[in-house]
Amino acid sequence: MARIKVENVTLHYPIIGAGDRSVKNRLLNFATGGKITRDSGTMVVTGLDRIDLELQDGDRLGLIGHNGAGKSTLLKVLAGIYIPTQGSVDIEGRVVSTLNITLGFEQEATGFENIFLRGRLLGLTSAEIEDKLEEIAEFTELGKYLDLPVRVYSSGMLMRLAFAIMTSLESDILLMDEVIGTGDARFIHKAEARLNEFMNKAKIMVIASHSDDVIREFCNTALLLKNGTPFAQGEIEEVLEIYQSADYQT
């Protein structure tokens, strides 16, 4: 059984050395809806404000909102990347996230070596990686390039490798920041089939997306955020309608 319970979570970012009249300050005010305060000369941005959330097996949550609404920030809190300033996060189950799928890659290491490096970073044992190695290599279609340093790879080749590694994992809880697509049309079709299988295996899934179609296709409930604060939560169509409303857009 997998479970996520978030209670009264607030997250503040301290930003040191940014003046009130700086371009950075104006941009941050725009991106966060003006939720910036100052404490002893340090700028404080509120990334999340009083988030409550409870998910269990079968839940597919779509995170909706404009840029800077807090979608990616909430995913990072759930992934354990950010620690809340206040409140609690209780996670039961193995978490896999797509927030940075090339994290841990070494440019001078070969494709095969990076499969091991990335796999170990994701918590797999050497034996588990060995079991997945052939299947990962076959899916990438990189052939002899897997014996070369990844610094010679194109961005598309690197994403193929990272995608193949990530989707070889088994997760109880899957956290996704947009749905991944990479490569030419034929490979994208192949990747979509693999991604769907990967997503279906997860007991709980949380996706942040700007695409209404993605939210409709993959989710069964939605949370609308505005300036880091919950604005609406519930049925997909109801929340999407609120997202387009004047109340939210103003």
C-alpha cells in the first residue's frame, strides 16, 4: 500500500543580497504573485503556503496552475528535495521522480557506465542493474554508442538513455513534471507505450502539466495552485473550469 499525506506544508525560500529595486526582485514578484517579504535584509519568497493533501492507492493527481504557481515546488517537496519550512510530509512507498532524469550522469563515462551510475543513484543494487542492463540497452537503440563517453551524445541520445533507465524502475509513487517525449516520431511512439506501462504500474501518481489533455488522460483528480496556495481541488473538469475562470486569472 502506498500513501502520501501532506499537512499544512509551507515553504519559504531565503534569497540573500537581492535589493528591492533589482530586476531579479521584480521578476520574482511577477512569478510568485507578489508573495515576497523581507526579514533582516533577506528576501523571503513563499513557494508553498498551507498545503494539505492526502493520496492513496489508485489516485492520479494532476497539478494545475500558471508558471510560478508552485507545481514543481510541490513535486520537489514530495520527492524530498525540499524540506518544508513548516508542516509535515508522510510518504509510504518507493518514490520515483522524473524531475531530473540525467542527474548523476558523468560526461566522460560511457553509456553503459552511466547506466550503473544512474542506477546506483536511484537506489538499485549492482545485481538489479545487471538484470536490467540488456533491456535498457536494447530500448535505447544506441548500439555501439553505449561504449562511448556520453559527452559525444546529442541531447536526444542522452535523453533516450536517461528515459530508458528511469522507466526500467518500479515505483509505488511516481512524480512527474510534464510528460516526457524524446526522439523522432517512431521512437516517440515507442517511448509513449513504454511510458504508459511505467505509469500504470505506479500505485499513486502526481503529474504537473500545462496541458489540459494530459491531465484528462492520465489523472482522476486535480489540484489547482495559485501563488503556492491551493485554489481548488476535486474532479478534473470542475477544476479545469475554475482554472479558466476570471476568479483564478485575476
